[in-house]
Amino acid sequence: MVTSSPVDLVSAPPPQWSDLSATGRRVLLDLLVHGPRSRIRIAERLGLSRASLTRVARELVDSGVVLQGDTLPSATRGRPAEELQLRPQAAHFIGVKITAERIYVVATDLAAEVVDEISAPLISPDVETVVDEISAAAASLIRRFGNVSAVGVGLAADVLRRDGEAVVKASPLLGWSEPIPLPRLLEERIGLPITVTNDVHALTAAHHWFGSGVNHRSLVVYGVGAGIGSGAVIDDELVEGANGRSGRVGHTRVGGTGRVCANGHTDCVHSFVSMPAIELNAGVAPGEYPLAVARARAGGVREAEAFSSAAYALGAVVAESVNLFDPELVSLMGEGLDMLDLAPGAYRDGLVAHLEQVPIESVRTERPPFTFGLYARGASATAIRDLLSE
């Protein structure tokens, strides 16, 4: 567990978000994503008059969420430009990532920087236990920071809105087959606004805002681990889909014969790329993924073939995203990407075989550093976004 220093603790209540104007929230969101900037730059970006921004700046300063920063030299002979910046400690948010075995929980400040984190085993993935564990972790962080404004939760699931309420439609990873009103269940226990989203969508949003995707208007993020999912940003907007199902790439057919997936396929991405698929294809027991990696590195033929097939399938599905979206950047993230180290040639072969009239040299892919805390931070950032977008 990583803890913050005592000076980070804030006992003051959180801001009254409902009192902020819609324009004030837009300015806050701009400062969150783009960092401190002059009033002139903010006004230009958001299409505001200087008089309007002056009024909004006063509103935000008076509410305690923004500070007047440095006075910057003007590019012309006019008056120096005043910089606005977030006051990070003005509010805190909680982000949660749920897996089948553990929950990962972070507290972030208003700038979405992680200031504390907790990891705890999940005794059972049933709904009641998940709600209990998240509520207990949130209560611990609320006691510590006091001014928590909202909670974001990310999980491998389709999340859609039904009659104005967010509902987890299903989560095969957790064994949930019926619609679950998870936001309402958590809000009743925690007493704060709750945002629930697909975990890879949350990871994508955070990577676009704060990671190496920050300077790109279009990108695709892949999360590879117990399963595989993707998220896309087009024209600076996260694509969630009409029913929260965008990025479902796991059953794309890539040929070959691998593990039988939940839909009965033996030739889809899920048959090769997920960690359970690699375990079965490599001939090791469930949960022995590290052993498969070790044997492949030691020259094991079956194990090496499992990772080669996984790398090819990943290259194929990345190529399909490039064909569909033509993104500036593709980011590969997650705990199950050893195939890129063990079989880089097979990954390239999958790309080349499935790209349509796209030279491979024009496809920019990266593999940024990854921890599960990034999923939780993404969930927190999504909660901040939703609060500021109301």
C-alpha cells in the first residue's frame, strides 16, 4: 500500500459542484486535460470572450478549485497574461478496477494524480461481495481524505444506460449473466456519485488525457490480460458506442486452431491472445502463465508456438483497428503482452497479413509501462469527467 504524506490530507468538504456553471466546468475540464494555461489560451480554445472567462475565473477561484498562477509575458504589447491552474487538493476522487481475483483502488486529486492506493483480494466475484469490498475500500479512503467527490469503477463488462440508469449488462469474467444496477447499489452504500464504465474504455480515456496519447487526436488502446479489449479515441472523443460495446475485438477470426472460446470458436483472437488461452495452448495448468513464459524462453517448442500464435493474432487484430480507424497511435497495454518479447516477428507477420493497403512503417505502435493502478486511475478520471460534464 502506498500512502500519502500528512500534508496531502484535506479535511475541508468537497466543492459544491452543482453550484458551478456549465462554462466553469468546461474550463475546469480544459485545465485538467491540458494543464495550467493563460486565460487568453483558454478563451481561444473554448471560444469564450475575455469578459466571460474573467467572470468564470472568478467563480472558480472563489469556489476554491482554481488558483491564479504566474503572470506570463504577453506575445504582443498588451497586458501580461494571467495563468490559471487547478488546485489539486480541492477535491479527491476514488477509482476502482475489478478483476476476478482482486480489486485495485486508488485515490486521486482533482488533477487525477494518484495520492494513495489499496489492493485487496476478492473472496468471491458475486455482486454482493464486490459491492461490500468496494464500499469498504472507499470508506477507508473517504476517512483519510474527507473531501471525496465521486467514485469511478472499471470492469470487464458492457455498461449501458437503461431508463437513465447505468447498468452492467453482463460480465463473463465475473460470472455475471444478468443486468446489474451496480452504480445504484454502490451509491446506496457509499453515498457519492458513482460512474461505472468498461475498464479498457476508462484506460483509454486516461491514456488520452495523461499518457503518451495526450498529443494525439486519434488513438486505439488495447488491454491484454485475462481477456482482450480495446478502446478508441477519434477527434479527441472516446468512442463508447450506442450500447457501451465498442472495442469488442476478441472474437475476430484470425485462422488457426487454439483454445475453444466462450462462443465455441477455435480460431478467434480469444483462442490465442488471452492469458488463459496461452496457458492451455502451451500445455500448462490454469494460473501457470509465468511457467509458460519461462518454458518458452528456455526453448520449449509447444510453449514458444503458443506465444507465436498469440503474437500473430494480436498483430492481426491491431491491423483491423488500423484499417478501421486509421489512428495516429496504437498503444498496447496489460499484463499479458509477453508474446511481443517472445515472438516479435510473428506480431509483425500478423500486422502485414491483415493491413489493407497500409505500409507497416506508417503504423505507430507503442507499449507504455503498465500497472493495474492505471485501470483504477482511468476509472477515477472517468468519474471526474462525468462530474464536470453534467
